[in-house]
Amino acid sequence: MRTWHAMWLARIDRKAAELEQRQAEEEHRRPIPDWILELNRATGHPLAVHVGDCGMAGRRRRQVDQDGARRLLTVDGEPACPICRPDTALHITD
């Protein structure tokens, strides 16, 4: 019984290591955008503007450039993430 469990534990450890390696390679290949527009999961409407590496941004997102982020925050009136504060990073004051 110990041998059987040890065999399965070794298989699980190998698979976990493979998945971690694959994820690390994928993250390394994908560049981090400067600015992100978070989108509503149900409607696709904008929810908030984030700095590119903000961990609070949801999974549905769209990359935007600096001018686009400024426009979204000032002209379109989209809210800024209260955690990463893209408005502060863009030097936008009320």
C-alpha cells in the first residue's frame, strides 16, 4: 500500500511541477500591459481602469495605451481602481 501511494504521490508531484513550469513560461512570454480596462463579465461594459500589473483587475480585460487610459478616466468618466490608483500614476487630479 505504501508503494502504491508513493507512486501516485510522485506522479502528482511531477504533474504539478510540469504545470508550474508551463505557467511560468506562459507568464514570461506575455508582456504586462501598462494600463488595463476591466470589463463587466455579463455585459462587457467597462468597470474600472487599472495599472497593468494590478492584481485587483478581473479576468475580462482589455489593454489600453496611456492616452486611452487618460481619456477613459477624464472624458469617459470611468472609475479608477482604488487600489492601484491609475489616476495618480497618470498625474490626473480632480
